[in-house]
Amino acid sequence: MARFYFDIADGDHINTDDSGHDLADAQAARTRAVDALRHIASDLLSAGDEQSLLVTVRDENGDRILTAGLVAKILPSR
């Protein structure tokens, strides 16, 4: 097991994960980051017509191992 930290940035705010999660490996951390994006995306557009979200994963040494992003936008019909 290794400890991974998931920092979430929504454009205006950055929430730094100080406690982390014990996961099997970097692949498990990647899966958790994608799941976090999926979960947060359901509420993303309630804050406006265009929003972006980043989840940055750090390992137990504090090194960034990946960043996953999502942009959600409402487009007007023509």
C-alpha cells in the first residue's frame, strides 16, 4: 500500500488533501481521480455555464504523479 493525496481545483478554489488515501498503486490512484471527477461533475454546471475542474494526485513523497481535468460547458442552441 502507498499513500496518495488528491488536490481538487475548481478554478476559484484549491482544496489540498492533507490526509490522503492508502491505495494499492498508482493505477488505483488514477482510478480514484477519475471517479472523483465523475462524482463532482454532476454538480459542476450548477455554478455557471462553463466550469473547469482539476484533480492532481501526489504520492507520499509529495511528487505529482498525474493531473486529471474536466471542462463542462453549456452551449446555446442556434
